[in-house]
Amino acid sequence: MSTQAKIQELTAALKEHNYNYYVLANPSISDREFDMKLKELEKLEAAFPQFADPNSPTQQVGGDITKNFNTVPHSTRMLSLGNTYNKEELLDFDTRVAKLIGGIAYQYTAELKFDGFAIALRYTDGKLSQAITRGDGTQGDDVTANVKTIRSIPHQLKGNYPAHLEVRGEIFMHKAAFQRLNEERAKNGEEMYKNPRNTAAGTIKQQDSAEVAKRPLDGFLYQLAEHGKEELDHWDALQRMREYGLPINDATQLCNSIEAVWTFIEHWESARKKLSFEIDGVVIKVNSRLQQQEMGFTSK
């Protein structure tokens, strides 16, 4: 096998493993085998840079140092998400939706509200071209180099994707990873971090992406913000994003009634401690894109 073919084989195998691990939750190889293949690929790319893929898995180890982050405008306003607090508020929300829609049938999607920080990802011709923080909602910081170090975020989409795609979601740190990080800092006599959310948010604003790569960040995407001319309901948009190889949380549920939504909320209120990551409640969205536009709002 030629060197170029070997590099292509390793690159494809590592990308496939990341997809199986982070999207399908079904790893195809062990972590040790992944690390061995990654090191082999790093050596080959260093010796033969002309054969390296610009979106190689080796790019997820970081290396770029950014003195200042460029400020980038959002394509549409990036709002913060509210969440539900009690059943009375939920029923009031449902009553308002019913009045605005005017007797037409409607559905909700119920999603976990991840306790991290919001991010917008732009893909051009299937390649991750920009990652932007929420900032003030109208513009945010370009943190592309740092986000590219997160293994669950694909550099290259799968399937039949549009030329221009923007998705939004949340970057966070798992509880176990946060605990390991603090244990390491304690051994080194360093100040302990306060919580996973602040640690993740601070990490993504580090100037050196190699340092970011050392901290185990993860992410879920929950909104298809730009998808060409095709209009998809929210649930269908999530399934399409999954087809593209983007990480979508499996807990999201399509609900035919507000009672089903409340059951979802009660379940996760009691089960949240079993999750590997922190959540800040539940987000409810009217599923129909057309109904969302008619009402002028999308979520509770």
C-alpha cells in the first residue's frame, strides 16, 4: 500500500470511529486502538504533508494560537433559551399556543436544556468553516480553531448536505471529565474549577487551541438555523442533522399533547442525576416550522 493510500485509510477509519462513538454511541474500536491509529497518522502526515487531509482527525489536537478572536455577525439573531418551571406555567404556555394557532392540530418537541454555552456552526460545501459563540445574540467570537479540537463535532458532514448549512447547539463538559480535571489540578496545587459550565465556557476562549484540546469538551446540536430553501419541521430537522453526522441528543421526544410534555419533564427531573452531563431543565418547542413563524416565537 502506498503512503498516500495508508494516510487515506487511517483518516477514513478515524473519522468513522468518531461518528460511531459520538453520533451512534456505538464505538467500533477501543480508545487505545484509536490513539495508536491517530499517532500513526500524525507521523505519516508530518513526513508527507502533501498527502494530509485538511479535515484530518489530527487537526483535533489543536495548535493554533490566537491573540484576539474576530467578531462575526450571526445570520439571524441567536436567542438564549428559556425553560419550564412548573405545570401551571406549562399549561398557560399551551393555552397561548392553542389560541395563536386557532384550532389547528399541533405537536411539541421536548428537549433537555444542556448546561453549557451556545455555539453556532457553519458548514460550507460540507466542511466546518466557522464556529461562533452566542455573544450578544447579534454577533459573537470566532472560535473555529478551538471548536475543531472537539471530537464530537465533525469537520466534514455526511450524506446529501446543502452548500451552506448553519446549526446551533451547546458545548459542555461531562461531569466525570470535570472531576478528573479538578483532581489533576489539585495534585498540581492549582485552584479548583467551580463547575463544568464555567470551565467549558472558559476553555473555548483559550488563546491556544492545543490547550483547549487537552480539556475534554463535548457538544450537542439542537437547531437547524440555515438549510438552503428547504423548510423542515423541528423534529425532521433534528433527524436530518443526525444524517449529516452531527451529534443530536437521544433524549429529545416528539409529543402529541401537553400531557406528554409534562411526563417528559417529570421523568428527567427525577433522572437528571443519572445523566453524564448537567442540565438546566427542559426546553419545549412547537414542532411545526410554519406554526412557529405564524406565532412569532418557538420555545418555552
